[in-house]
Amino acid sequence: MSIASEDDILRLVERFFPSGHPALLLDRGDDCAVLRPGGPLAVTTDIFAEDSHFRRRYFTPFDIGFKSVAVNVSDVGASGAVPVGLSIGLTLTGHEDEAWLSGFCEGMKALCDRFSLALSGGDLARSSLLNICVTAWGELPEGLPRGLCRGVAREGDVVFLAGEVGLARLGLTLLEKTSLPKECAEVKEAWPRACAAHLRPVPLAEEGVALGRFALHHDAGGRIGLMDVSDGLARDLPRLLASRQSGLGADIALTDDILPEEVLRYASGAGISTADFAFEGGEDYALVGTCPEALWPELAGSLAGFGRRVSVLGRVRAGGITLNGRKPACAGFDHFSR
Amino acid sequence: MSIASEDDILRLVERFFPSGHPALLLDRGDDCAVLRPGGPLAVTTDIFAEDSHFRRRYFTPFDIGFKSVAVNVSDVGASGAVPVGLSIGLTLTGHEDEAWLSGFCEGMKALCDRFSLALSGGDLARSSLLNICVTAWGELPEGLPRGLCRGVAREGDVVFLAGEVGLARLGLTLLEKTSLPKECAEVKEAWPRACAAHLRPVPLAEEGVALGRFALHHDAGGRIGLMDVSDGLARDLPRLLASRQSGLGADIALTDDILPEEVLRYASGAGISTADFAFEGGEDYALVGTCPEALWPELAGSLAGFGRRVSVLGRVRAGGITLNGRKPACAGFDHFSR
């Protein structure tokens, strides 16, 4: 099968995503798809752009498809919503052949199958760089009409983490240094968890949904805050605490016992601060949250059994953020900072 | 105000799109926005990409913002759904200053205000070319759970058009020939409707909604077909008729009395076929539909009063498509055709 027209691409997508998903009243192929009405709908849009979010040099087409969906599903899960479907705006360069497109679709499909997601449609365009813009949605229970949000923390609340931080930054750091395919393969072999975290992050959507259910039954006051760590704790923690408006900070401890072994090994070899490295590292798609101290033991129980590390990072307090008892070294990532 | 960070851009967007839209249970600023549950939701995604869909040379920032939303609202309206909101994946080059971003937001806002749309959120990224990917949604009545679709035509049905075709192609043709700002201004002055059709198309969403309501009350059999003409009648008409599966075609008449004056003037001066030019022209965002002959008079009445031309283009028949009694010259536009 050669790719000579938009219709060829659509036929290829059809092979991987056959129509008939129960979440859709009308499938792809018309001006709009139609979503079955349900509870409140959590919606997010994330761009995954070549040379800004990924390099073709070390991302396989599968990785690109996988991660472009994963970063969106992460946001949906972090709202406490059950991920349901997505649409995709796919800007190609025109040089992608059938093998490339098949790999890309396989990667998307692997993530979609993991969470039973519908592909409701999208659009194709052509430009000089790849650009994948996904909009994903999920269903919230009627009793949780705003989902799990930021900005509900108070002094003394527990700051918790589901998943790990620092691994994706390590993967990025190491893969960026490679140029030949052989070097890239060596890095992937020596640092498998770091590379996987950067290339194919599996979002903690099940954990987010579990927290949503927990909030529905145990948190009448709406005091559980949650978000995913996409830009790094350094940038995301102030957002979770709504620091600018609330004046809240937190005392955070990123100690060796809760940091990934590969991050410890790398930082020790490079002679840098493990805690700062992990605190500033983005794209781990861990979940960071706040809750009243009294809720913590039971909340922690609701996060058990998913196979991810669950940690207490510290306590919310008035004033700034401290990391291991001192001021953090610097802020996180910004596409437009100068 | 200078643009030195993502937060600066978000603050600028906030100025144009204050929070508090009634369609949102949770506004921008969290991992997800939350949409108020309603009827079935029609969803569409369209990319608007630099040098593929627009040139900065003759599109103002306002035009870019306006059209990137308009092309999506057109799809929602063509489903018979009331447009409600959108999210945007905005890939900038990093060279856009406050004036540019303000113009862009003003253009988006002009279209959003026209249809009372919510901006639920989005994402920012950076690349070498502008790329705007919008996902828009609208609400369908419960009794029209798939909206207005393609592929419901039968032999003898009326093929109708709301709006005009050929103008946007003319605008594109003329603007592409300009290089200096002065030339561009002259073209805009000499061919105002053609340029406006290419730069700032106003979607026929009210007409689509009116047809949806009409279908709800008068079309128990689901026999009204509708779509917007984004790629030109040459490509879109076979899709409306589902020609490949149904084997249906149509006898179409694009006569001078239903074609725009500027298109007639240009084609006559250039010595080309007006009908072919208009038949192949994309991006007019007119609505093309099919309905049983018996429904047509009343359906036409439901389309009156919106200030757009409503025309009968012809009749559905078995076999191919004819244009003014002959085979059409060629097919429409494809981003990936070779």
C-alpha cells in the first residue's frame, strides 16, 4: 500500500481503528463525530510537536503515536475522569511512508487499547515539521461535576505523589546527547526506565479515576487537589497550590528512598543534586496532589494496587516552597521563556 | 506588555476570553475543562496551518484567528448542532509579539462572540511554522442523535446549496499572485467578496441548526443529508452522496445566475469555465445537502431569512456526476496527492 493521497492515510487509520466504538453515536467520516451524552465531560488539548517535544532521531513512529495520546490521557485521568476518546490533528511533512504511518498508528492504538479509547476523528495537514494535536475527553461522575482540581490546598495538607519524577528528564538528557543510532541503542539499554519514561510514558489515569471515586465518597468538602506533573514539580507545584493567589507553599522532601535508582545513579556520576534534578524534571506524568492529613491514610489505600510508587512529599504551608530544607535551585520548563 | 513566557500569552488570552462561560462547569486553567452535560455532542477537529492553509503575507493575525475557528464552527453547524465551544492547540514560532497575539485573539473572539462560544482551553507549543488546531463541539437535540449526515441520498433527491461557491478560490488565486503589501491591498479593494471569502469566511452554522430543527420535526426517515463544502464540490459532492458505496451521482447545474458576480467577472476576463472554477473551488464553507423532492419547498423556507443565497443545484441519479450536462474537468484539493 503506497501513500499517495489523504484517502490512503484514512484507509490506513481505519485498519487500526475500526469503527463501532460504543462511546460514539456517529463515527469518523462525517463533518463531526457524535459523542453519546453522559455525565460532565472533562476535555483537554495537548500538542506534541517535532523538535519541541520530540526528535525523530530517537523517537520511533510508535513512540510518537503512543506519547501524543498519553500526555492527553494523563490530563483526563488527573481530573478524576474516565478517559473515553480523542480526536487528532495530524500535521505530516509528506515524507512519511506506509511503514512510518503504520508504526505511528500502532503506538496510538497501544495506548488507546490500554484505556479502551475511541478515535472520534481528526484532520490531516502538511507542514515542514510533524505536529500532533490531540484533544481527549473523559466522563466524570455526576457527583463530581468539576472533577479533581488545583487550588484547594490549605496549610498542613499532605502533598503526595503517585508515580516517580526525574526519570523522563534523565531519558531526555541522555538521548539528546546521542547522534548515531548505535549510541541511541546503547543509551536505551543502559538506562531503560529513563528512556521508557521519556519515550512511552504510561499515564496514571487509573489512579486518577480511583482518586475521583474516593473523592466522591469521602471528600464532601472538595478538599482533594490533583494534577499531573507535565512541566516538572518546580513549575507544577505552585500551580497545584495556586501559590500566586493563595500565598501557599510547601516543605518538600525528595529523598533518595523515593527517587528512581537510575536518577540516583546518574546524578551521583555527574556530581549534581539528585533532588534538584528530579524537582525540575518535566514530562513524568506522575500525579501530584494535596489532601487533609485526616484523609491521607485512606486515600493512600485507594492508590495501592496499581503497581506505582506512592509517596508523601511533604506538607503545605504559608509562604514559599522549600526542597529538602532549602530554597529550590530554579524553575521548570517554559516554551516561550527568554 | 511584552511576551516573555507562556504565562504572558495566557494572560493576554484571558483579556479577550474572560472566564465564566455558562457552557463550562470548570473553566480553563486546570488539567481539563469540564463541559456541562447536555444532549449528544457533535465534535470536530480542523487544522489551520501556515503555508498549507494560509500565508502570513496576506492573512492578518485577525484573519488567522477568525478563520481557524470558523472552519470548525462550519463543521459543527453542518451537523445540525448548535456550536457551543472549542479548544485550541496553538503552535507559534516565538516571533509573535503582543500586537500579533492581540490581533489573533481579536479575530478568534469576533467569531466566538458571533456564535456565543466558550474557549475551554488548549495548549501552546513552538515550531518553525504557525499551526492552529481547533477542536469544536456543539449540542444536538436528543431526537437527532447522529445529527445531519452524509450518505442518505436516493435517486431523484434534490441537491441544494446554501451560500456560494467559487469565491474563496478566487480570493486565494488573486492573493497568491501578490507580493507587495500595496498589491495585496489593491486586490482586496478590487475583489472584496472573494478576498473576504478566503480570509474571513462566516460559517453557515445558523442555517445548519435551522436544518437540524427542520429535520427533527419533518424528516422522520432521516432523509436530509448535509455537509459543508470545505474541499470544493468536486470532492465533497461524492462524499455527500457516498458515491463509492452507493454508486450515486448527480446532474449539477452551476449556471451564471447562481454564481457570484466576482467569479463571473474573473472567469470571463481569464477566459476560463466559470462552472469548473466554482465546482473545483474549496474553502467556501457553503452547505450542500440532499433531500427528497417533497420536502424541498418547506426545507427551502427554513433556510430563508439568514441573508444567504439558497439554490437548487440539481438532482441525484445513479451513475456519475455531470456538471452543466458534461463530465466535470477534474477533482478537488488533496494535501497529499502526488
